[in-house]
Amino acid sequence: MRQRNKPVYNVDEITYQPKGWAKWTPFVLLQITLYFGVCFIGLTSVENVFFSPATSEITFVIGALGIWRYGWWFTHAVRAHIYGRYVYPKMRREGQEVWDQGWRPRHLHFMMTTYKEHRDITEKVIRSICREIRDAGVPGTIWLGSGDQYDEDLISNLLRREMRDLDVTLRIIRQNQPGKRLAIGLVLRAMSRSEVQDDDLIIFMDGDFILAKNAVGACLPLFKLYPDLQACTTDEEVLCIGPRWVSNWLTMRFAQRRLAMQSHSLSGRVLTLTGRMSVFRANHLLKLQFIRLLEADHLEHWLWGKFRFLSGDDKSTWYYMLQSGCRMLYVPDAMGYTVEVIEGSGMDRMVQNFRRWSGNMLRNGSRALALGPHRMPFFIWWCLLDQRMSMWTMLVSPVLAVCTAVLISPAYLLGYVVFIMITRMLLSLFLYQYARKVDLSYPFILYFNQLINASVKVYCIFRLSKQRWSNRGDQRAGEGAGLIATLQNWMASYLTLLYVTMLFLGVSLMAGLIEAPSTGMISSVLGF
């Protein structure tokens, strides 16, 4: 086996999950109290910038938008609480009864793709898979979609060395073309030619995702309990090897994910079947229609023409299940650990992740919306619509604050900063319920996360063909050359400038910061 000089990483599972007073310690409560105290001092130390005659209309616009956005957040929080406290515990009890009565799946199939992963991570992943197979007490097969002999030798040697007593089979499918999608397609084609049966369960997972104990076991009985269940996705925690601020940003995003996933799952659907780990019933996955969609998913665009998707295989599987009317669930106590190795600039990695996630959402969100509310629960359809609107509504209040500070009073910007500090802490109080710890950086990270995410989405919506996957060999797509590509890029830049200008003008007009030109002025400019 070829050796690679790679650093050794600590990828131990997170076993300490404080709850109650272990999380909400007196020191934490003191920090939050002091935080709100600083906000109160900020509000009382400046002049009345919100309700002066010159700015009251602007404050009304920001407040009305805030009530809508925070009301939507509160709706998700209530739904997540209902699912996590009442609905899912009932599912878990009934599933445990099915398991205790002796039901087991016939076979477990793990579809795993990996590409030149770090040795420590790969070994931890394989050991976690074998532990789940052993705990289930059924035969298992690891279907390895591989692009490099190093990964194949590492995994096969580990299984021969440590898992001789386990009924596990390794099947290696070496991809003959680059790309994760094609690797998955080749594995599914191999499965369709083998003994995989329609009711078998297939676990899709990445080569850097470590399964916590019972991650698969928590999902299995749900497929027996609910014959209409076709897929479920699981909880995630992050093991970040990199700057602390990146780790805090990722843990905050995973807390957001838990809240949103539980809210969506209350409607029997989710908005993504994460490629990190999801469990599927095999009947749909063995169909040629599903395999071709996954391999060659594409979009027809008026500006960029026909282009294939580079990443986002999890969004393609989700879209297939959504259009097929399949039930999908989120399993909050099925945990896995995503290993994020940040090499180089943390900020660059953050923006690149936003481009990949936002691009995948935008490319798939439009066609999912086009299915209409009759093809899915109305709440899910409205969530898809909200995703499209939120990237614009998120930019309204900072645009208003900046315009007001420039045109009326610089003090308004200071008041807006205090407003952001208060509202984002209130939102963070919900997120702390789904986070491992209470961290006072969340309000600030949350706001900049929303702001950068909205800005990246506005950039990406006019450049859907441009794709980059920095942690998969820095794959790129949509970077054309020549006259046509130059004209397309100019058009994308023009549309971005046009829409952003319209946003500034529209918001300023709506808030009364500027006046609409009169008929006489327009006639004079046009020479009438």
C-alpha cells in the first residue's frame, strides 16, 4: 500500500453533551445578563434615532420586516419543539417495540464514497460502520466508490486485520471518470446487478462521516414501522480541525439545522437528504431513472444553456423523492460526526462552502417550487418559497440602515447595531437549545452568516452554472472561455448590478428616504 505523508488528526467522538444546569451554568446566565445590559446601555446612551420624525417610517419598515422574519423563526421553533418533544419520542418507542420483538432488516448496504481521505478519518469511519453492522446482528456490505488505490488498500487491510469475525463484505467499484456523482452511479449500477432487494436498506454516507453508536440502529425500525417511509436523514455534529471561529460557525449552523429539520419533519418531508448520511429503502434507488438523475443531473438555463451539476448529489436524491411523493423523516437521535479539515484560509473555505451550498439550493429550489403545493405538504412548499425570498429580505434592513446613516443621521447605524445585537441574541436563545454549549459568539456569527449567505445567494442566482468543490480536489465547472462565455459573464454582472440597484432604490423609496421622480421631471429628462 502506498503511504502518504499526512498529519495525524484527533477525531474522537464527542461524548459529553451537557444538558440543563450543566449547560446553563450561573456563569453562562451572568454572561447573557451582562450582554443584555450592554445592549440597554447602548439604547439609552444615544438619541432617539428610531422614532424621530425623520426616521420613524424607516423604523416601521424594519420592524414590520422583523416581525415577519422572527415570526417565521418562532413558527419553526414551535414546530421543532412539538416534533422533538412529542412526535418523534412516540416513533422511537414504537420502533423500539418492533426491534425488541425481533424484527431485523435482511441485509445492510453501506454506499460509501471516498477520495484520498486522511488515514485516521477513514479508519474511524470503517470501524463505526462495522460496529453498526455488529449491533444490528445482520450481514452487511460496504460498497466502496473509490477513485484511488490508497483508499481501497487501507480499507481492505483494516477489515482483514480487525473484522475477521464479522459478516461484512467489501465491494470496490473503481470509478473510470472523475466526480462523486459518477462514483455513486457506478455503485448503484453494481447494486442493481447484484442480490440487493427492493426492501433492503441502503445507507448513503461520505468517507469523512463517522457514525456514532446506534446511528443506523435508530433509523432501521422506522422503515418497518412506516411502510411508506422511503428515506430518512440524521443528526450531525462537527469535528473541526481548524480555526476556532470556523468551529463556532459550523456548530452554530448545525444547531440551525437541527431546529429546521425537526420543523420540516413534522410535515413528513425534509428539505435535504444530506449526503453525509441518509438511509434509503432500496426500491427507488435501483431504478434507472434515479441512477441517471444522480449521475447526470442538469439544468436548462436561459443564459447558461444546459449544464450538469457538479456537487449536490444529496439535493438530487431529495428532489427525486420529493417529486415521487415519498415520505421523508429526520431522526434526531441518530448522530454522526462530520470531520472538517480546514487547510489554508478559513474565510476562503467559508465563502466557498456558501457558494456550494447556496448554489445547490438555488439550482434545485426552483424546480422543486415548480412541482406546486399539490405535490407536497403546503408548509414544505412555503419553506421552499421562503428560501427564495429570504436572500432578498435579509438585505433590506442593512441597506436601509446604511442609507439612513448616509442620508439622515450617522447615529441611526449605531442604533441599528444595538437592534441587531438584541434580536440575534433572542434568536440564539432558541439555537442554544440545539447546541452543545452556550457561546456568546453565536449572535454575531448568526448575523454575519445570514448577511454573507444572502449576498452569496444573490451572486450565485445569476451564475448557476459556475460551481466549485474546494475539498474534493478543487473541482470546477462553468468556467468557460471565448466570446460567448465573456458575453454571458457580462450579462450576469449586469443583472447583478441591476437587481442590487433596484433593491437599494426600492427600499429607499419604500422608506421615504428618497422621493419618486415627478411626471414633470421625467418628461423634462426625456425631452418631452
